Amino acid sequence: MTISCTCSKCGQICGFKDIYAGRKARCLQCGTVFIIPEQDGDVGLSLPQEPVAPLPGFYKAVLKENFKAFVQRESIAGLVLCTALTLFHFFIGDKDYSFSLPGFRPPLFVGWIVTFITAGYLLWYYIETIDETASGCDFLPEIFSGDGFVFVKEIVKSIYFFIVAFAIALIPAAIIVNLLDVIHISWQWLNVAIVILSLTTVPMVLSMLACGIAPWMLFRFDRIFVIIAKTFGPYMLTTVITVFSFSLIFLTVGFFATNSETTPSAVVMLMARLVAVFSALFAMRTIGLYARHYFDCFAELKVPEY
């Protein structure tokens, strides 16, 4: 049975299963949090939206306590996983397994498959790190032990999350650049600046995806930019750390492909790639800490409890 109720603020009709009666929910139209009524057709009971103060100590948590998560006994398995995936991709995924036949060079997809698996598993672990950190966990998440289609599903979903995060972050830039082009304003450096500014929302979108925030909020850039403005210092620190870690991964993966495979060079690049992977893990914890300290201050970023 379904209970239909009306939002007390905007009048939007919302429907819920009857087992959720008496629990908190949020109107998808205006974001108002209310209690689901017992009777069908009643108005939802609004809850007082008192301002919540941010959790103190964000900078200390990021710049000092964040490092402690990597030396906890519970984090050893996660560190081993990230190291193993990096080594596996470095020695297997970067190789060219194709071979030549008379007049034909058939491609082999071993490298692509290895890259898909290692990247997907790492991205899944990064998403889990954001979610677990936001929930109050002070060490790295446990390792996913699923197999078969469940394993593949988690890999595909994680890759999808990161692609969606960058795609959504670029929407404002695409709109603004096209509007400027319509009025015949097309400066290359201005367009680059707009794209870079738009990409600063990637940590916010990633945190929202990882924490299960209502999907419609991902496209409310008006609210997202207001939230960023109100938490400007902490968010900029989060963004700088995230950009730095992503840049390291891009440089180490791309730079290795253009270098010789001599032993000294390979060792240096392997160490650099490990540093990049762990710096990204540090960045994901930073994003999670941002969500832990500031998401409760904004009602639209709270996950309903039904």
C-alpha cells in the first residue's frame, strides 16, 4: 500500500510505501524535510529547520589526523590492495601484447582488460573511502570480496560515477561558453578559465554521489555554488588536494608510456605511480572529511532516513 501526502511547504504530492509512515523524508521539489503521515492524503508534518553548526577542526583533520588513517591496523588490507593493483597494472597492463603476422598485426586486449579491472577496482575503493570517511570512519575501508557479476557491477558503477562527476561538473562551462559564442565572445583563455572554474565542482559532485545525496541535487548548480561559497576555505583546500592527486596520476600513467623500459627508469616511475595512487586515496579521504564536517549544515545535502 502507498501513502500519498502533500508537502507542507510547496504542495508537491509525494508517495511512499506505508511501512515508512512516521519516518522522515524529503520533498524532491523543494527539499523540505517532513514526517510521513499515517493516513493517505494527509499533509506531511514539517520539521524545524534549525541551522546546524559545522563540525569543528576540518583543517586539523585534513592536514594532521588524515595521515593517521594510513597507519591504522585496520587500513593495512586497503594499502596492500592499492599497492597490488598498481603493481599489477604497471607490469601487466602497460605491456603491448600484440604480435605481427605476415601483412597483419592483430591487437590483443589484455592491456585494456587489465586497465579496466585495476582502474575500476581502485575507483570503487576511492568511492568507498569517501563514503566511509564521511560516515565517521577513521581508517581505510574494508576490501570488497564479491565475485562474478557483482564484482563487475561494482567496477562499472565506480567508473560510471567518476565519468558522471566530470561530465556534470562541465555542464556550467558548456552552457556559459556556448552563450558567449552566441553573443560573439570567444576568447580561448576565457573559455579555459571557465572550464577550470567549472571543474572545481568535481569534489562536491563526487562526495554527493558517494554519500547517496538525492540525484536531482547534482544539477542544482545554484545551490552547489552557494554551498561552496559558504565553505570556501575548506572546499578550496579539498579541491587543491584533489587536483594535485589527479594530476599526479595523469602524469605518472602518461609519462611512463613515453619512456624507456630500463630498470632505473621503471623503478622510478613505479614509485611515482604508487605515490600518485596513495595521494589520490588521501584526496578521497579529504573529500569525505569535507562531507563529514559540512554536509549537515545544509538540509539539501542530508540523506533521508526512510
